Amino acid sequence: MLVTAVGRKAFEFLTMVSFAIPGTVIGVSYIVAFNVAPLELTGGMAILVLCFVFRNMPVGVRAGIAALAQIDRTLDEASSTLRASTVRTLFKVVLPLLRPAILATLVFSFTHAMTAVSAVIFLATAKYNLATVYIINRVEAGEYPLAIARMQKAMAVIQFKLEGQLVRRRPEYGMQDRDLLNRVDFSAGTVTLDSVTYPLKDTRFPTVDPKDPLKLSPGEEELMKSLTASFRHGSRLQRHMRFFISHGSLFLRHNGQLLYHGCVPMTAAAPLAIACGM
């Protein structure tokens, strides 16, 4: 028992060391360690993955320890009593209870990796321009419109991809005109709308695959997973939604007038009185 406790404490301490070391030191250390054979990884993606995995490991370890401490030991004993194997107990009992901690760790690690500069700037080669560094440089140079435009472009591409996926899943909605990315000719740099072809002012879409333009990139998938998790599990957002459901409405009668929130769906031939049921 003493050996186990000492080993556990040593492991927890070693995992926390990476948080105590500055990112600049870690970046230089990785270059020194992986710049010669047989593990020559500098300039590639593998060294970035290794850096962020070990850099963010303390978050996962502490979250896992806290979640495991909250699991009642009797659950494991009940699973053993029902003759469940160790693997089945792990996947059916332990991991579902650890899911919130694992999800929170993934969201934090992704966000931290997207905004990290100190370690990555030493590991990326000169031919790559980090998004974080680029936006910071534009802001420091006073080019706020350009920095905002870059972020808006990234968000717009994700929106077009998700809209196109929705159109494919629900053709009965009749929204095929919203499938914009499939109307873009990436080789010619044009987009066709209402049988009219327009040239694109910006033809650089690094996150769009011309063969499958609606497919999310790995980074976009992680971003959407984190946003979905925040939307589903955010306590403040849930309080707002409960307030809207309890007190909100799509229309309001005030001073003898009918006020609509947003647009009113109707056909061109339907007058307002018929659409409102009056």
C-alpha cells in the first residue's frame, strides 16, 4: 500500500511539472530532444501533438482523479457481483461516469492548443503562419478589420458547411439554394447563384476540400463538439432557455396591435389576416 501511494504521488507530481515549466523552455527542449535521429520530428505535426498532449496532461489527470474520487466503490463491487468482466465494468460503469471530466478536458486542451504561442512558435517551421500569431500581429498593427475578417471568414465557412449538411439531410425543406459551397468552382474561383456566375474576391479556403466541400476539418469538428457541449451543459444558458420557455412567445398583443418576433412564414398569396388566423 505504501509503494502504491508513493508511486501515485510521484506520478501526480511529474504530470504537474509541465505546468510549472514555461512554454518557451518546453519548446526549446522538444527541439533539442527530437531534432536528431532516430526521432527527428521537428517541423512536422507529430511533435506538435506530443507537445500538447504532455503539456495538457495535468488537466486530464487532475480531472480524472477528481471524477474517480466521486465514484462509489460499491458500483464496482456490484458489477463484479453480477459477474461482469473488468473490461465490461470499465466501459459500462466507469467510463460513462468519467464522461463529463473527459469532455471538459478535451474542450480545455483544444482551446489551449488553439491559443498557445510560446511552445508552438519554436516547433512550427517558417513556412507555416500560426493563426494565433497572425491575428495578434494584425491587431498589434492596428489592422482590426483584417483580423476580424479572418475570424469571420472561418466562422462563415463552418456555417456554410453545416447549412449544406442540413440541406442534404432535409431535402423536404426546399433550401437547396442555401447549399453555397457546392455552387463554388474552386479551380476557377467563381460561384454560381441564380444561374449567374460571380468571381470570388477571396479564393483561399484552406479548410475546404473541393472534393467534399461540406466535410468539416478535424479542427472544425472539435470546435463544434466543444460548442455543442457548452450549449447542452452550460448552466447559465439553460437558465436563459428556461426563462424564454416560461415567459417568452413568438407574438405579443399590445395596445391593440399584434407584434411578431422575427419573420412570419407565409406564401406570397396568403394575406396577413389569413396567416394570423384573424
